[in-house]
Amino acid sequence: MTVTFRPLLALGLSAALALPLAAQAAEPEDAIHYRQSALSVMGWQMGPMGAMAQGDIEYDADEFATRANNLAAVAHLPWEGFTEGTLQGDDHGVETDALADIGDDWEGFEERQETFKQEAATLAQMVDDGEEFSALRRQVGAVGKSCKGCHDDFRAE
């Protein structure tokens, strides 16, 4: 039986390895739509946690944990959609808030990505470790600050 599945496994691995190449070959419009969608998913996860942290809605530990773990799981997604030709002024015809400054400071943009991913991972770990809500609130602030840092430098108003 194992021999039968090897061709399928090889095919699956080949397809998985080709995905990053396919993403790089995507049309600018597709890359922009992808990253905007991924960022929207992240906002969907962050919104309720921020509302809980600010006291706008009641803290629900299970909901918070789900959102924190979801955010950490998707924190890496949007960045591959920031490809050449997908920023403001790149003549792609799609509305985007991604400033051309990203291309001028790619290293700084990557640093901000890493900070966000780390802060999101830290939040999820804190939830898993059973940290008190007061500590989780502070970490939600750190996650939000990492979002703001990127928006301040690389996103149009």
C-alpha cells in the first residue's frame, strides 16, 4: 500500500513547492486582493480582543483565546502579497493604501512584519500559559502598537 501513495505524495510535495513560485507570478491585482483579504482576516481577529481590552465588551476567555490563536496563525499571511508592482503609483489600477515607501524601505517594512508576528505569537503564548487578563490587555496593546507602527510609515491615511 505504501508504494501506491508515493506518487500522490510526490505530486503533493511538488505542488506545495510550486506555490511560492505561483504567488510570485500572480498578477498585481490578485496579490493586492490577497493581502487585503489577509489583513481583513487579521483585523477580524484583533477587533474583539481590542474591544475586550478596552472594556467595550465583556471579557470572554474562550473567545479571546480563539482570537489570539487565530491571529498568531494568520500573522504571516499578508506579506507575500506585497510584491513588485503592487504599491501605490505602480499603475495597476487597483485602489491600495500600500505606500510606495515600502519599496524604498523594504528592510524596515520586513522589520515591522517580524515585530507584528512576534507580538501576535507572544499574545497567543500568554493565553496558552494562562496569563491574567491584565497582562493580556497590555499585550493586545503591544500587538496594536506593532500594527500602528507599520500603518504610520507604510499605509496611506
